[in-house]
Amino acid sequence: MTQELMLDPTDQTDPAGPHLVRDTAPPPCRDLRIVSEKPRVDLAAAERAAEDFLTALGVDLGGDGLSQTPARMARAYAELFDVRPFRLTTFPNEEGYDELVLARDIPFRTVCEHHLLPFGGVAHVGYLPGERIVGLSKLARLVEHFAARPQTQERLTQQVADCLAARLNPRGAGVVLEAEHACMTLRGVRAVGTTTVTSALLGALRADPRSRSEFFALAGVTRLTGRPPAGRPRRKGEQ
Ligand code: ZN
């Protein structure tokens, strides 16, 4: 038996949503299908707009190398915004495992909503199990799901944490994103090598200092714990 819920990509407020259909008795394996309404994509219109955009900036599209650029640009951005539905399958926590579950260094990429330039890096997503556990690959899929739209790093971090908390009902949920923003490195201050770190902690991972520092230490985010974890090489720029 599956449960399905719709997740509206424009709904930034309540990732649990009102759409969750609960059975009277929860099934042993719960499938929460996370889908977003596919926005209508008009590639031809996007291509025309890209051509106008580049021409307005004085780019000569006459040469062989650039003649197909507006079409490629349109397809590239369409791909970046293509939200793939997936099933967030959860299982009963039969062993009563109550320590931290953490998926570390999940690569992600998205574009900043302010400049439409890429930003990306790694995500660390963890939770303290309650009655149910989730397939580990689904933690990466959650990040990918929310990254497939113009984003801010802060919102992306919060959305992944909120969604995990709402779907899984764990005792705690934590998300850390470490990212480099092209709008900071290629333009503006050109602060090459600058990494932005954001975190969102919920439940026991927020309330309990010991759980919180364990989460940051296992995630390897030494800047937030003050000391590097054992066995993990320091990253470039770390003290
Ligand atoms: Zn930006």
C-alpha cells in the first residue's frame, strides 16, 4: 500500500502540505511519492528570449560557434529546472536504532535566484530515527529535488530539513550545505575559494547540544564544532 502526496514547488511554507493521505493503520513500508507539478516549458520561446538577451548584451551570434548558443542555453536551463519525482520510501525501525544516520558529502548543484548563476558543493543530511527509517539514497534525492529550481542556499537547506522532518517524523533532522557561488567567485567581489556554509537543525539535533555537536563533527563541518573530526582530512581553507 502506498501513500502519495503532492509537493508543490512554489509552496515554500509547509513542505508537509495538506495533501498527505493517512491510512487508519500505517502500512509497514510507506511510500511517499514526492512529485511536483511539471511547469509547462516552452523551449522555443526560451530560445528566442536567449537570443534577444545575448544580442541586447552586444554578443554577436553570427559566427558558427554561437549560432546554436540560444538553443543550447534554453535546453541547459530547462535541464537545471527539471524536477524529477521520486518515492521517499520509509521502513519500520525494527531494530530500534537510535543513533545518528548521516549521508555525507552529497554533491549538488543549483542556480542562485538572484543572478541565475550556478552554485554547488556538498550537502550533509542526517536524522535521529524515530519509529521509521528511510532509504539512504533518498536523502540525496531530497537534495536534488529541492535543488532543481532557482534557489537561495538558506532556503534549500531549510526545505530539505523541513521535508525530511515532515515525511519521516524523526526525533531530529539536520542539514548542512557547503557551497561555492559563481556569483561571488566569477563576478562582484571575485572571492575565489570562498565557501558558504548553512545549516538547519530540527528537533533533538537542535535542542540537545551533545547531539548537535556530534552531528557537526560527523558531517565534518569543523568550522561549526571548533575541532576537526578524527580521520577526516582538512579541507582547503580550514584552520
Ligand atoms: Zn547570486
